[in-house]
Amino acid sequence: MLILRAVIVFAFVLAGYLAGGKFGNASIGIFVGLLVGIWAAIIELLLKRAKVNSIFGGLLGMWTGFILADLLLVPFRHYEIPYEGEVFLVLTFILGYSGLMIGLDKGKQLTVASIIRKLRGAGESENIKLLDTSVIIDGRIADICETSFIDGVFVAPQFILHELQHIADSPDSLKRARGRRGLDILQRMQKMHQITVRIVENDFPKIKEVDSKLVALAKVMDAKVITNDFNLNKVAELQGVTVLNINELANAIKPLVLPGEPLRVFVVKEGKEQNQGVAYLEDGTMVVVDNGRKQIGKNIDVTVTSVLQTTAGRMIFTKTREDYERGEGKQGTGK
């Protein structure tokens, strides 16, 4: 491909030389041919890697740069300043290239939905968020909305409602309870005055998977997806859809604990390793207590020794206060 691009540039240079020779200025023809050849190679390289909306944005930006270059030459034409042609070539190259790069970047946000909103005079995006089945059943999204930390338009597609109804009608009592809870959560959100909840009929009959339908709808509506599903999170991000993961939010706002910080916990069960005990903080964070197996069923004072962040959440490793102080005392005496 590199050789092909070099051949294309050479062909434009040769064409510029021949065309310039007819007008008596072969050097300018070579310069113009070189610029056009470089332009062609750059555009081919960029368009090859870009998506359709980025290509459209890039072309729009490039032509905007060309028009701006032409407008900047008005004083040259009016006052007959020399070197108008050379200045025009330089300005066209610089502004056209700048417009192309800006357009390619901004074009990523350009969708059919956003264009329609602009034509209708709707202004900025409505900040649409699509609700996944898992996040509706989870219920924490309703609590977050009540605090006004998140706003905008929340959309529940009909195919999500159908999935919730299917779960609510399940013969399994646990699934049935989860499905009904999800429907109750939606009703609760509809009654909140600080947010708007919409039910849309959009569907994609050719797509079978609900998660795939949700991603496709997010692209059409230029929306974000709210979910707890790790796999949906990854699939959506791979397709350029912004995801708001409630689990990630919950992990991010958990109180920060540092090594040496004291805690009081209730040991509920034994750990995986020998003599370990396991406790939980109010936010659900797991606390592993070294030598805490014999303290199961008791409230004890512990001291943090380390903190481990995993994909499943945060784990805090501790020692009982007595063991920690005993270890510190040994270090202090050099034993």
C-alpha cells in the first residue's frame, strides 16, 4: 500500500508538471501536483479507517476549510496583492486539512437521530438513557434518580417490558418476584417529577438478542445505555455506545479505607484460607479478617492491612486489633 500511495503522489506530480508546462510555469504545477497527491494519500488513509458518520463529518469540515480559505483571499483580490495563487494553495491545504481532521473527530457524534433533531430545531441532545432489564430489576437506579444526581430522559423499549413481563410470569417464584419488582421500579420512576420516563415501540425484528436490540436502538437514538450487565457493557463499548454501569458507580463511591485505619465489623462466616473470617461493611464491601475464624458471630475491632480492587468490587484485608498492635510492637523493637 505504501508503494501504491507513492505511485499516486508521483502521478499527481507528473500531471502537475505537464499541466504547469502548458501555462509556462512547471514549478508551480509540480508544487500543486505534490499537494494534491499528498492530499489524496492522506484522505485515502483516513477514510479507510473511519466510519460513515466520520467520513461525512470529515468531508463537511474539509469543504468548510476550502470556503474559509477562499474568503481569506478576498483582500488579496481586492487590493491586487501579488502571490495570490501561492497563498491560496497554502491556505487551502492548511485549512482544508484542519477542517478534515476536526470533521473526522466531530463526525463520530454525528448520527441520523442528531441530524433529525437539528432539522426539527430541537437543539442539543435530550440526554437519552436506555434502561436495561438488569438495571430495572436491580432497583438502585430509582434511588439514584431520586437524589437528582442523574437526570434526562429515561427510555424503556417495549422489548424490555416484554422481557420483564415474561420474567414476572415465570413459574419460578424467585424470577417472578424479580420481574414484578422491575415493573414496580418503572412505575416508581414514572412518578418522579425530576425525570422523564418514556416507553417506545422501536423494535428490530431481525435481531433476536435483547441486548443486541438495545445496542442497536442506542445507536439510532444517539443514547447511552444504563446497565449492570458486564457482557452488555463490553459489547456496547465495542460498538461505540456509551455505557453507564451502576455497579461501577457503586464501587466508585464506596468510602476509601487506608492501611492502618481501624474498623469495627461483625464476622459472619469463615474465609477461604485457614483461620480467616469474613465480614461485610454496610455498602456490601467484603472484609477478610486474618485469624478471624474463631470470632464468627461477634463484633470485633480490626485494623486494615491492605485493600484489593477487583472487577467484582473492593476487598479489604484486616487483622484483629490485638494481632495488628502485636505485629507493630515487634517491628518497633526490632524483633
